[in-house]
Amino acid sequence: MNENMSVKVPIFMIHGNHDDPSGLEYLSNIDLMSSNNYVNYFGKVTNIEDIEVVPILFRKGATKIALYGIGHMKDERLNMAFENKRIKFKRPLKDKDDWFNILMVH
């Protein structure tokens, strides 16, 4: 809603295996694009021991969509996280069962 920005089509993205966050600051090139308001970056996992996935909520008329994202993780690590129940998916506070859930995974 910034009047100085004129983004026509909102772009939502997660990182893949070629643009993994790294280094001391745990940044990727998508962080730079997001900080300049070119894209909406979500799904970045900063704690691999307890992964909390928070949705982006879209509502248009009666349609409600909850968009979840998990950026690239090695298959073994993601599988162990699911097996050990280390991944928690947050749900919308109101009308939890009325939302259509979509999960983006790289």
C-alpha cells in the first residue's frame, strides 16, 4: 500500500537449492529482491530444529486461501523433521476449516 511503489502483479516466492540462504547473516539473493519490494519472500526456515510454517492469507469474496511455503531443504533433513514432528503449521485464528490450504515446497 506504499504510494511510491507501483507493483502491478504481486510475486510470492520461496528459495530453491541454487539460492539457499547462507553466510553469517543467513541471506540469499531473494532477500535483496524482497528488501527492495520486488517480490514477497516467504518460507525461509531459520531454525531447522523446530520449523514453524506461517501462512500468507488471501481473501477475495467468499474465497479464502492460506498459502504455506517451505524453502529448499535437503530431502533427508525435511523427512526427519516430518518423522520427528518438528514441523508445525500455523492455522488462521478465525474459521480454521473454511480456508483452502496450499503448500509450496521446492
